[in-house]
Amino acid sequence: MQAVREIFENMPATFIQEKAVGLSAVVQFDVTGEGGGKWTVAIDDGRLSVLEGAPRPPQVTFTVSAADYLEISAGRLSGQLAFMTGRLKAVGDLRLAMKMQSLFRAPAR
């Protein structure tokens, strides 16, 4: 099973640049529990950078347990279902929160 850190480190490889042209956003992920941490994903006109920690003020912050984040990232748990059931929380720009999933390729099954 992949670790949360590996997912963030590999995030640029699954990023769909052409879907983010013209987009400028800072998104923070607060992943709780064992193996969790804080990561900041910055998108600037089709370019993506991922930083550990929270060095920049985010437009949206996701909070999720490490176990649920791994399930969402693997495609075994729908992000929408996790949000609707309170397992994934989003604070800030909810329009941006909803767009995030479309900016990344789905995991290979």
C-alpha cells in the first residue's frame, strides 16, 4: 500500500496540466492520524508544485484521515461520498475543492 507521503510526491505525475491553464490556486491538505501530515499544492497556470507543510495561505483546506486519503487516492472511496459523509472536510473555496479531482488522472486499477 502506498504511503500518504508517496502520493503527494507522485502528484505531479498524475496532474493534467491542460486542465489547469489559467488557474491559480493554493490548496492545503491536513491529513490526520498515523502517516499523515500537512501538504500544500500550488497551481499556477498549468504548473503544479507540492510542498510539505503549510507555507502559504490556502484558498481551500481539506482535512481527512490518512486511512481515508489512501482509500480516496486508490479509487476505492469516492471523494464526493467521503465529503457527504463527513470523512473529508473542505473549508474555503468549495468550487475549487470540487474542481480538484478533475485536475488529476484517476489511479490505475
